[in-house]
Amino acid sequence: MSRDAEFVRQWIHAFADRIEENKALLTRLDSAIGDGDHGQNMVRGLRAARQSIEDDDIAGTLRKVAMSVISKTGGASGPLYGTFFLDAGRNAAGETIELSDWASMMRAGLDGVQRRGKADAGEKTMVDALVPAIEALEDAASSDSTWPEALQNAASAAQEGMEATTPMVATKGRASYLGERSAGHQDPGATSTYHLFAAAVDANKTWQS
């Protein structure tokens, strides 16, 4: 069964809820290897995104989310997440989307993040959670998995990618200034990205109810 703009809106609300709940954790993680503001910045951006969502189509919804995140989220997170949502929305296929469309949208978002951030997997950034999550989505779409299966697989892959950042030495972003001292700390951007995909699982449950 296809999904619609209401699913996308519920996804954004669920993501905002998760970031609010994990604000302290994100702040603690970012304090260890960054500026310590990732939690607050993400909360501020997603609160604005919540307020911007109306009865638009999928592309329009994600465009408004992107603009809110870019304008209200400080640091590097605003441009990166904003680009993700904007490019994902540009690849939305009409009023409803199939699982393959969702996978293509998420791939477009990843491409945008990598284009803007110049980061690859293994460099201790949000890309380390994005890449495995989207690969899991694409695998699920190509094997005719159900939406719940695909979204859960993506969230699990994002979690594994997030956890894998702990022993890494950062070579991109603020954490790269620490060199070897960045090892031993989970990346905050990868952590918020995990919640992005876990939020899709939450939203799907709400959308189905």
C-alpha cells in the first residue's frame, strides 16, 4: 500500500518528538567532540518545522521542513538536514508514494548531504548512519518487502551505523580537530540520523492506526 503526505507529516512530528526526548543525550555527545549544541539546534529547527507543516503535498511538506530547518537550526546541521529534506522532496512522486519511491527519495537526500558536506562513510558523520539505512531500504524495495519490514530494516541499519562511529577517528567536521581523541565517542549527527529513520517506524504505526 502506498503512503501519502500525512505519513510524511507524521514522520516529521515523530522525528521532532524523538529529538526532544534525546536532547540531553545529543548535547552530551556533541560536548565530547563538537560544540555541544547539536541537541538544542535540532530541537529549535524541528519545532519550527512542526509549525510549518500544513495540508501540502509530499514535496511541499518537505520543502517547508527544509526551509524551517535551514533557517532555525544552527551549526552544520541546519544546511545538511535542510538539504536532505529538500532533495528528498524534489524526488517525491506525486500525491502518494510506493516503497521504491521512498527509497529513491532517501537516496536523493543522502546524495545532497554528501554533495554539501563532502563526507563519505567511515569519516564519523551522519553519513555513517545514512548510508546503511538507505541501502537497507533499497534492498527491501527490490525484494518486495512490506513497508513495516523495510522501515524497521532501515532503522536497524542506521542504529548499527551510528554505533559503529564510536571507535572511528573523525576526519570531517568539528570533531576532526580532535584527531585521535575523537575515537571512543559516538557521533551526534549519526545519532540524530538514527532517530530520523526510527521516526519513520513510529510514523508508520500511527499512520496505520
